[in-house]
Amino acid sequence: MQTLKDDKRALILTVAHREFLKSGVKKTSIQTIATCSGIAVGNIYHYFRNKDEIYCAVMQPTIQALYEFIDIYNGERGLNIEFYTVEAYQQQMIETLLCFVRQHQPELRLLLFHSVGTSLEYFRETLVARQITYGERYLEGMKRKHPHLCEVSPLCMHFLCSTWTSMLGTLCMQDDLSDDRVRLFLKEYITYGTAGWKQLIQV
């Protein structure tokens, strides 16, 4: 019986995911999800209280993947000063970010630009705030390993994290760019960013 319930819930999310990407959140109704899934509207409410709850559940895997991606590159793995000078580290970052964006591009675009009227409407601000927390922890870790590095002001950290979020949004909107052109953009962004960080923290 539980398996049947899980299957119905998964079907609702699969159909909602498709309809949200196709028509947007605002234009996708519970009735549309019910019709396309073959599950009565009343039964959908056994699994989700409203459309917003469905939308949040649909977006959760993408949000989790994004947080895990950020965590990896701001965690112990990222505490390597060679990132600022060794091209191999930078190239690995480019390929990982490219792969991540390609895998989640439609969902990220929906999440970052078309979540108005949902509980995730201010996700961009939430992401910046989370990035700031990660950034502060990252710098603390770097300082422990490399005590000579300089501090970064809170306002500057906020600006840098906002810029990263804007970069991610820019990538998500580029459907027609080849992987090579995206790689070029990321290389330019990292070159620009690492030069600034090197000056800021005196690598």
C-alpha cells in the first residue's frame, strides 16, 4: 500500500515538473497536474496541501544539488591556494560547473527567474546569504592553513557572492551557447575572479 502511495506521489511530481518547465508555475494549475497525471484533484491534496508545496518538492533536488556543489568547492577540497595559480585546478572547476549547469539548466532558470508568487520567490537572496556563510567559512579555513592571507570586508563578500549568483543566472539563460563558448566564458570569469581574489587576500 505504501509503495502505491509513493508511486502516486512520484507521478504527481514528475507531471508537475514537466508542466512547470513547459508553462511556468503561474500557468500550471492543480487541475492541469491532475488531468495530465490521471489522478483526481482531491487525491492530489492527500499528498500536497497546495501547488506551492508541489513546486517546492519539484525544486528540492535541484536546490540540494546546488548546495552540494557549493559545499564541495567551499569545503576542505577547495582550501588549496594553488587554485589561484594552477590552471589544472581552474579547468577542473570549469568542467564541473559546466556539467552541473547543463544537468540542471531548465530547473535553475525556473528557480532563479520564475519563482514569483511561490515560497521560493526570494531564493536568489537565500542563495547569496548561503554563499556568504560558505565564503566566510572558506576564508576562515584558508586563514588557518595560510595565516598570512588578508581579511575581506563583509560588504565586499556580499558583492562577490551576489556576482557569483548573477554569473550562475547568466549561464542558465544561455540555451544556444555551445559547451566551448560556455567554457570560454567560465575561463574569463575565473581569470577575472582569481586575479581579484589574489589582490584582495594577498595570495
